[in-house]
Amino acid sequence: MENPTSFHVIESGGVCSPLGFTAGAVGAGIKYEGRDDLALLLSDAPCVATAVFTRNAVQASAVQVSRRHLQDSCARAIIANSGCANACTGDRGLADAEAVCGFAAESIGIKPEDVLIASTGVVGTYLPLDRMKTAVPRISPAPSGGHAFARAIMTTDTVSKEIAVSATVGGQTFTIGAAAKGSGMIHPDMGTLLVFITTDAAVQPTFLRESLGRVVDKTFNMVSIDGDTSPSDTVFLLANGRSNVRPIEASSGASFETALHYVCETLAIEIASDGEGAGKLIEIHVREAISEGDARLAARTISTSPLVKAAVHGADPNWGRVATAIGRSGARVDASCMGILLNGVEVMRQGLPAPYDEALLVSSLKGDKTTIEVTLGLGSSRATAWGCDLSEDYVTINSSYTS
């Protein structure tokens, strides 16, 4: 495979940065008045398409319909709504999701099976089809509509999440753009997480699917806000080939995957930073594990520990909570080999307390990011995970979400 790609971040970039993609949004009154909550993403050419879906056994109608529409690995558009997850809604929910795809297809002149769908919001509520049918034709996709699309998919997010990079391979340039939403009900194996990725590269379908799977596993599946997963989680990737670069496949795909990983990791960190009620980002690095699987287990367990998250919120250097989280993670651990650093300060060395200046460390922990570094001392594998602190605001937000 070729050397990693040379790429740069596009200022104010998003899903419409790649050639041939347009987007738009309108307010349909699905849950919130006075804001856009229905959005459409469109390619002017057929796309090779793939997705990674939630592993939750309870799956929203949008997930089931999009799986069906992706059986031929082709798509032209995605219709997305916030405010209603259309989950646990049975046959009616499936029919409603198909109907919304039909509304979009009729509006833009394509086949319904070439439309994918994503829904996020309250579980156990039905889509307001009458309002959505009226609203869809009012969406006017445009090259400048990516930012409106990113805002319309938000629920409890406090900021929209967008990025685009331009990559050069062998003198040829392609672009990857993306928008994401996610703030709560987020846990490894995907959370209330919707991600829409576009590229004007031409990509071989099998490589596109496998590449997205690998990247999601190392980025979005290493984020945890609260330990809960959602029935709606989806990461879509559409490649329309409009940049006219040579088709990318496994033998020539390292550059593409490197750029895709950067896009997804950036969004994963933004999602962790914007966790419901969060004031601090937590970044966890586990090194010298016996296997990558063990490194991932340890890192993910730390990121989900309520005790660790509460300690970070209070700037409490209680590293014992980190050590015990690792011990219950299921990873192979020898406490006598283990070391821990908090914000670069060594607090545990070979299973024993290490001397440190507590006042200085507490001061450091009051910042908006806490880095936890763990050395297991058993091998050469590593993993990184992201999470956030646990605050009183998290309880407040989730105690009145449906009302």
C-alpha cells in the first residue's frame, strides 16, 4: 500500500465540500418549534455507498430501511430528521420511514431505494408524516447548505460538528467532508450518533465498506459519554467519484483511509467534548497491552467509569479509580507492572504510588481536558479512547428529555 496521504483541513468545510454534493434543511415542527429539523443531503451523481450501524438489538426503522436500501451499495441522497427516533414503532414505523424516502425521492427526481434515511430523538414516537410530506419539497439543496444540514440534525448537541479535508495522491486531489451529531446516549459500539461522510473520490465498494469499518472501530467506537447505546446510530459514507481521481481500492487505499481516519477522529473528539452536561474532555491512552483487544477493553472501561468521570469533574486526582476500572475491564492485567499518568504527572509506577505534587496536579485537572495514560507493561499493543466528565447538568438534561 502507498505512503500516507498529504492532506489539509478546509476552512469552514463540511458535507458539501466534495464536488457534486448539495444539502439543505427546513423546519417541519417534528419536536421543536422555530428551528430546522429536517435535512436533505444529495449527490448529483450516483454514489458507491456504505454504512456502519448500531449494534443495539433494538434498531430504529431508519436503520432497518437504510440497510435494505444499501443492499446494492448505491445511493444518491440521505434524508435526516431530529426530534423523533422512529424507534420501537413496529410496522408503522417501517412504513413511515419508507414513505419519507419516497417524499425525498419524488422531490428530487430519483428512485426511493436510492434514498437513505436517519432519524434521531425520542424513542417510541411516530414521525409526523403529514408535516414532513409538506416540508420536504421546501428543502432546496445547495452547495452552501452543508452548515444548515449539520445544525438540523442536532438534538441536545450544543454545537454543530463539521469537517472537510482535501487530500492529494499521486498528483490527484480528492475531498472528504462530514457532519455529525452526538451528545448523549453515546457508548462504544456507537451511541446516539449520526455521521454523514461524503467524498468525491471514486472508491471500490468492498474497500469502501472495509475501510469505514476499520476507521469507525478506532474512532467513533472508542467514544463514550454515558455507557448507553442507541437504536439509531449510523455512520454513512457516500463516494460519487466526481473528482475523477483513479478508482481507489485496497492496493492503493492507504492515503484515503488515513484521511478518512483523521476526519472521523476529529469528529469523535468533538462529540466527546460536547457530551451532555460535559465541561471536560477525557482522552485515554493505554499502552503495552498484551493485545489490541485488551488495550481497547481497558481504555473503553476507563472512559465509561462513572467514578473516573466524576473524579475528573471534580479535579480529584483519585488515580485508584482508574486502576480499579482497568482491573475489572477484562483485559489481562498484572498490577505490579502497571503505571498511570494524569495530565503527564506520574501517579502510579509498577503498581505502587508515585510521589507527585498534589496541588499542582489538582490545578492542572481543573482545565478543560484531562489526559489519562496507562502503561500495562505486558506487550506492545495500544489504544486510545475519549469520554467526558460526569456533571450535575447531565442528570438535569436527561431527567426532562421527553418533556
